[in-house]
Amino acid sequence: MTKPTYRISPDVAWRIVDEELFAVTPDGNLHHVDSPTGVYVWHLLDRKPATLAQCADAVFREFEVDLPTASGDLAEFLGRLVSLGILVEA
């Protein structure tokens, strides 16, 4: 079974300002991410689509967090962004 990859929705307008992410969805809602980890993952996904495991591994290497915690937190974070239409799961 292929693991899903996540990418930024092409329908979202976004900017990073002072290391904070601001994203506007097509319905006009503004979403704000100010956690360093969330912004770091956004930068990863801006470069190329990635799986949960790839994102968790990158966070594990960059921040002081164990891999199971990174995976669990990112599953929730990525899932939330998908439900808001900010990310697309393929």
C-alpha cells in the first residue's frame, strides 16, 4: 500500500512573515501557524510533496523531539490542514 503524500493546495494563497505562516483558503478564511515546527514542515512541503514519515524524520533531525512524538503530532497537524483545505493528500 502506498503511503499518502502531502502538498500545499494550489488553491491556497499564503505567505511567511517573520517566521509565521498566514494562509487564505478559497472560502476567504485566514489561517495562522506560528509554531516553529509547523512553519518548518510548511517549508518542506513548499519544496516538494512528502509523506508523514518523511516530515516526521525531518522534524526529528531538526528539533529536540523523539520520532514517535513527531509522528503523532504531525499526523494531527497534517490531518487538520487537509480538513481545512490548506493541504492536499494524494
